[in-house]
Amino acid sequence: MRGEFTHARYRGTVTEARTSAAFFDLDKTILAKSSSFAFARPFYKEGLIGRSDVIRSAYAQFMFHASGADHDQMETMRDYMSKLVTGWEVDKVQQIVAETLDEIIDPMVYQEALDLIAEHREAGREVVIISSSGTDVVEPIGARLGADLAIGTQVSIEDGRYTGEIVYYAYGEGKAEAMRALAGERGYDLASCYAYSDSFTDLPMLDAVGFPVAVNPDTSLRALAIEREWPVVDFERPVAMRRTIEPKQAVAAGAGVAVGAVALGLTWYVRRRALRA
């Protein structure tokens, strides 16, 4: 099935909608490119990364678009992110993202994803974006898309700078853990919830809900989705985000996480990261 998508077979009752949510992966599900690597050029311009990092980011974008990422690549990306951001000023990163968001993300948002987000909100479901990209990238994008919550990888902060220690990695089983924590806190019935992703590495996320959907799936996920008779859809219409929706007002994201917070409670984390007051 390509382009047009309706999930009428999944449409729930009004009562179900009040206790359910739609969980969206970000890269290649809502966005046509990797959200993390998309900001390579402004980070380079502001002196946060070197030329070799820009080249590596361009290559990673190509590989990501061509074949997705497997477990080993995701772990390599985690180590790379940890080393790269060590010592960066948090305020500076947030300023760069805020000033370049529309320019970088425009046009790379799938219209089909925007339509789905609007449909879920109209049905009374909360919209949650959960991505392995850093939280200071994921949160502004989530706010711009009108999401209720946005969860990204969290790096420890000390004296206003990233230490490089990753205290929460929004990947694999980590995504499912965050979803279960949210369900307990916000009253979601995961059996009535939806999840959308492109990657086989997000299988725990898809397995956690009653209504999983494979979006632009990699080869492994496509085969599994067909085997399990999950909906498989291909989004093909990137559009300019700033011309399609109005931004939500986001909660300030400058508090960070203290060093030593490796035992960070996910419920605490997602509460502090709520985009809606």
C-alpha cells in the first residue's frame, strides 16, 4: 500500500480514545531524513563540530535513507553521539536548534504523517514522539508538530554542558520502557494504542501496543509486518512544516539532568519532558 493511508480497521470507540495514544518514531517515519544529522551544518557553522563530522553526517544520512540502521549501527551512533557532544554548551545547542529549525526541517515532514497526527488528535488520542535523537532536537520538533509529548535520548549535564554520559537511550527496549512508564502515569491502555516506525530495531515499541504500523519499513521490518499482517505504508510526500501547522508552545527545556542520575526514573523523565502543561 503506497501513499494514501487510512487506519479505519483500527478506529476505536470514543471511550477507547480517551485512554490511548499514538506513538511515533521520528526519523523516516515523520521526517524524511535523520533529525540528528540534519543539524550538522549549523553545528559546524557555530564551531561545535569539525569538517570531518559534517562529511560523516552526510554519509550517515545517505546510509540511513538507503537501508536504515541495524542494532550495531545504532550502538555505534550512540557512542559517536556521546563523544561528539561532550563539553557542548546546552544553551548554545538549544539556541542553534531554535534558530534553524524551520530552515533545516523544511521541507522534510511527510504530509501523510501530519494527516495521521491530526487524525489521532481529533479522535482524542495523545500524540507522543519518541526518537533516539537527542532530546534538545526532538523536543522542539515535537512542539512544532503539535505533539503532546516528545522523548529523546538524554545526555547528562553538569555546569551547563553535556558530560557525554547517556542516562537514557531512546532505542530498542528503552522506547518500550518509556511507553510503559507513560501508560502507568497517564492512564493509557497500551492495547488501545498505536505505534508507527520504520525500523526493525523498534520492534519492542511496535510489540508494546495493540495497533502497530510499519511506515517506510526496512527490509526486516517489512517482512515481519507482512508475516504478522500489520499494516505497511509508504509515505512519499515531504512538505514544508512551517506552511502546514502552527507551532505548539513548549515548556522550557533547560533544566537538564544532574550527573549521577543514571538510575533516572522514566516516569520522572517523561513528566519533566511534557510539551503540554
